Amino acid sequence: MKQNRIGQSGRRIIILSFALLFFCVALSAHAAEEGGNSAAEHANEIFKWINFAIVAAALIWLFAKKLPAWFRRNAETISSAITKATAAREEAERLVREAEAKLANLKQEIAELQATAKHEAAEEGERIRALAQSDAKKVGIAAQAEIEAAERAARLELKALAAALAVDGAETLLAKQLTPAAQDSLMDNFVKSLEGRPN
């Protein structure tokens, strides 16, 4: 439709140019009839204007034909650039909003992480204390068992030592008290006790 308008305006310009040319030719013919040198100068001046009008009409027609397409392409390029810039700006604004939302949530997340870390640290401390108490009880029980075992061993060793001392003391005492007369008396008593028994 635009090309149709451009074609119509170009035709109008050509028709106007020919009308102006015809008017100028008629005017120069009229001036030639009136004669003279001034008429030739006047006709020469008119031909210059006609020539100018033809060149101007041709330029106007050329620009009317070529410039609208160039302006349209330029306008489309500008419109496309504006659309892209608008989309880029909207995307940047969306990213800024997301970043602001994340920053707002970041403080809350940090507080939650700190609370969780404190709670976990407290639980871990309790677990370590309970484990330490359990280990201390186990060590105490093991130490008590070891003490009791050492005490039993010491008692046994003491009994063995006492028995050894008692045997040594009894031997010494027996050796002192067993004189040859006492030995004879013991033998006699033994034999007598055997005699009184039934077979």
C-alpha cells in the first residue's frame, strides 16, 4: 500500500514537471514573439528553471522511491534494538529482584544455620560428656577389678609367705624340741596306739 502511495506521488511529480515544462515552453514562445534580446535572455532563464525543475523532480521522485524503504529499514532496526534493550533491561531488573530476595533470605538462612550449629554443638558436647562419663566408669570398673585382682594376688602371696614362714618356724621349733629322748617317746606312743587298734 505504501509502495502504491509512493508510485502515485511519483506520477504526480512527473505530471507536474511536464506541466511546468509545457508552461515554460509556452511562456518562452510568447516571449519570442514579443521579440528581442531580452526575450532570449528571458527564455534562457526560463530554460534554466525548467532544467532545475526537471532535475528537482527526478531527485524528489528518486528520494520518494528509495528513502521510505531506507527509513522503514532504519526504523525497524531501531525498533528491534529498542525491543532487545527493553528485554535486556527487564531481565536485568528481574535478576536484581532475585538477588535482593536472596540477600533478604540470606540473613534468615545465616541465623538458622547459626542456631542449627549451636544446637548440634550442644548435642555433640552432651554426647562427648556422656561418652567421657561412660569411659570413666569403665576405667573405674577396670581399675577396681585390677585392684581386687592385685589384692587377691597379694593375699595369696602373703598366705604363701606366711605358710612358708610357718613351715620354717615349725621346722626350727621341731628341730629344737625333737631331742633323741622326745623322738623315742613319740615312737613309743605311736606303737602303742597301733597296738590298741583292731586289725
